[in-house]
Amino acid sequence: MQPQTTIHLFGDHIDTDVILPGKYLNLYTPEDLGPHCMEGLDPTFSTRVQVGDVIVAGKNFGTGSSREHAAIAIKSIGIACIVADSFARIFYRNAINIGLPVFECPELVAAVKNGDRVTVELAQGVFKVKGVHFQAKPFPPYVQGIIEAGGLVPFVRTQLLKN
Amino acid sequence: MGFTMTEKIYATHTKAGYAQAGEIVVLTPDVVLLNDTSGSITVEQLKKMGVQNLYDSEKVVLVADHFSPPKDVTSAQSIGLLRNFGKKFGIKNFYESGRYGIEHALLPELGKVGPGGLIFGADSHTCTAGALNACGVGFGSTDLAGVIATGELWVKVPAAIRIELVGKPGRFVTGKDVILSLIADIGVDGALNAALEFGGPGLANLNIDERMAIANMAVEAGADTCVFECDEQVLRYISQTGWKVRQAVEPDHDAVYLERRVINLERLEPLIAAPPSPANGVSVASVAGITVNQVYIGNCANGTITDLRQAAQILKGQSIAPEVRVIVVPATSAIYQQAAREGLLEIFAAAGAGVSLPTCGACFGGHMGILAAGEIAISTTNRNFKGRMGHADSKVYLANAWVAAAAAITGTITDPATIGAHLGREVS
């Protein structure tokens, strides 16, 4: 049985500028980026998050700038995964590539409130909130391969060794 | 069943020579672009991947533009990291000084963008390449580490939305207004996971710079990429830059589109995107009179010579309003030199505007014109998200260069037609 963690709820079109403001783009390590996570919306966010917590958001999460710094910042403060109605293409790829799980599950987004407690089964994409089970959409096969490898870095490393 | 321009460009960059919307394909791009913010992460990931040799160092282009010239020690170190990476792997295409500039404006000048080309950039505005009948696609840093290592990257081929341009634009209507109008109509996710394709008889009335302004903001509608049809203006442009890598593409008459839309340039008016969304396009009249603290004329698509000429036309012989910072940022060193030859820099200086070195600068809140809490900017840039140019409680209004320059004189958002009857585009 997985422990319960907390949902942090955000709206539609959360852009990468508010996730990680541009002035910090000269930083690139997880340790340096983490404290600024979501600073554009909520400067205290990184201090309130507990390891294993979940971000839930509406449509088009991670829109705007391609900055991978945004996904790195979210992962580095211990967010277990993001569940949204949909993701912007580049953010979605960035998250998968660095091993930050991202799930599309509009049913869950519609059903939860900020601060709700959730149980997460990452490998299955299954969530339990207030006794209700939610199943996220499956990943496309190619994406599943990158996830199973643990991200794009080990995926490419294996590919290079094979060649 | 025919193919879109996007499908054709993607197809020529696959091993099988085939790409259809909705399919996942593996692509090998003609150019891979990194800058001083995305590049640091790419370099780290390449180390972790254990990469000893790059797939093709000739294809890699490194541009220091975001925090360039370095705003502080950390930024200087990031640029140094990129420079050393280039040296270590024999990448000749490193641009920081001399001939340099903002990546998406610089690449076409260098002959790295042209008809049929595929450019992968670790920057969302890589879609600017679409103006020259190419596909530019933005990615994150790790994806580009993968493509630099292996020469390949998976993508889902986007279905396309066809935009037919007709008519001639009015006096103060520019490419910026075309894209602000489209995003106001379809929303910031109106083209999510799709491509935007532009063509039609109205295209001839927009120069390459104005097309770049349109292509640049395709991503603000959620688009993966953007392609304009090729025409004589594009062929003339590439005859000067030397692009010979690929052949031009045109859409098949029976190409399958998600949607076909028509934009009549004659019916457009100058638009302003009010904060905090590029989709908040409104008329100048509806926001006229709002006091601005800063006017910013620059960025990867609206720091072109066309923009500088428009701004100079407004500012010639005028004085900027007291207490307004006016910052003009030519997008590349070549544009800077052209502006100097035409006497535009002198006009800006005489009016009280500052001219910066080419840099991404304040567009993304980096440096060179950061806003304090409560401050308002009118800017020719591409994003007006909350806190984009500085403090979370500052605001950015997006506009074309004529409209932005008019605010420099009055200190408030102003219809450029009120500055002078002789101003604006020549309308026959």
C-alpha cells in the first residue's frame, strides 16, 4: 500500500515562465533550480511541497518556453508526478526524458480539490482519491520504451552501446 | 490523397521518405540549435550519455544570445561552457561576437535555414524558420542531446491548419497583427499539437521579416511548427545566404488539413495583446491611454530591419516622453549595421531611445530592461505571461513596432495614426 500524499491544484495553461521564471535560466542544476519552482505563481510553493506530492492541473500544462529547467525544478523538489487534462508538447517530452512521470487523466482533474490526499501507483498510472480509483491514459509505445529505460539519457546510452 | 508541406518536409528527413499526420516517425534534422540557457543542460546530458563523438558536428549551431553579453558571472560561465563544448567536439558554428545575434534571426542570415529544411532547436521559437518554407521545431535540452548523439529523434507528425492570406494590409498593419489576430481567434491551444501552414495571394504583400514575425508566434497558439509557401521573395533571400540543402515544398491540392481558414489582410487593424496571454488581442483604441514605463522594440522576430524602420519612422525628429525607458534591440549584428547605414540608430539616439547589442535581453526577463512591481511595458516581443519581463506584478502589452514606438512619444498606449498623417505603410 502506497502512502497518501497531497495534491497541489493548478489551472489551465500554466506556462513555463511561471513554473521557472526566466531570470533563473542561467542556472541548470536541480539543486539551484528547485527553490524557484512555481515562483511566478506562488513563491512559497517549494517550501510547502512534501516529497511524493502530486501536481494536478488543467489543459495545456507547461505551455510556452521550451526551458527544461521547469521540469527539472518540479522533479527536484520531490513532486512524484503531474496529472493534467493535457500537456504542451515540449514540456511533456522534457518530463518523460528526465524521468518525471506525467499523466493525462481529465476524470481525476475534474474530481479533486487542492489539498486532497492521493495514493499513487506510478507504474500502472492508477490514482486513488477519497476512495475513488482513476486510471490515466496509457503512453504511446515509443514513449513507454523511454519511460521503461528510466528516461532519455539511459535510453540513448544503451542505444550507443548497442551500435 | 495528397500531403501538406509539413508532411513533405518531415518525410524527406526520415529514412523511409514517408511521413503522414498522426504517425510517430524518426527524423534526422539539417540543423541542431543550442543556446546559452538550453545548452548547459544538453552538455550535461551528453556527458551522462557517455557520448565521445557527435553524430555530425557540422550540423550543430551554438548561439550565445539569452544572457549575452553576459549579465553576471554565472551567465559568463554558461556561455563559457557552451564555447568549451564547441571546441571539444569540433563545432565550428559558435556565435557570440563578431557576426552574431538572436538565434532565430541569425540562422537564416547564415544560410542555415531555407526551403525544405528541418531545424531542431532547444528553444520554443525555433518555429520562426517557417517563414522560409522550412520546418523549425522546438525541443528541450535532453531531446537535443539525444539527436546530437545519434542523429535521430522521434516525433509525432502533426496534422496542419491551412491559413490562406488574401488582400493587402492597411497603413499600420504588420505581420505581428496577422498572428495576434489568429491567436485571438483560435486561442493559445488553438493549434495544439498541429502545424500552421500559410499561403495564398496575400503573402506577396508581406516581406520575409513580417513572415518571421508570424511564424515566430506559431508556438503561442500551441503549434509544433509552421511553414510558409515558398515564393520569389524567399528565393531572392536564399540566393544571398547560400542555402542549397533542400528543395522547396508546396502543399498538394488534395492535402488533408484539420481546418482551412482565411485571413483578409485588408480587414485587419493593429492589435495589442493585453496581459497575461498572447490570445488577448484587442484594438489599440480599447487600451489607448494606459501609461507605460517601458517601450521595448526587439526580439527574435521583431527586432528586424523592418521593425527598426517602422520605429524610426515614428521617432524621427521626436522626443520620447519623460520617465519612459525606450530600448531598441536589433536582432543581429548585420541588422545593427544596416540600421547604422540607414541612419536609424541616430534617429533613436536623438529621440532619447537606447540601442542595445543584439540579445534576447528583457524579452524573457533576463536582463537589459527588467520591470519592477507595478510597471507596464509595451513590447514587440512574443509573450506577455505573468511576470515575463520581470516582477510577477509587472505587465506586458504586445504590439507591432509602429504601435510600440507611438507609445514612446506619448508615454501612453497610442494609435500611431495620431502621431502623423504621413506615417505608416504606403497604401496604394
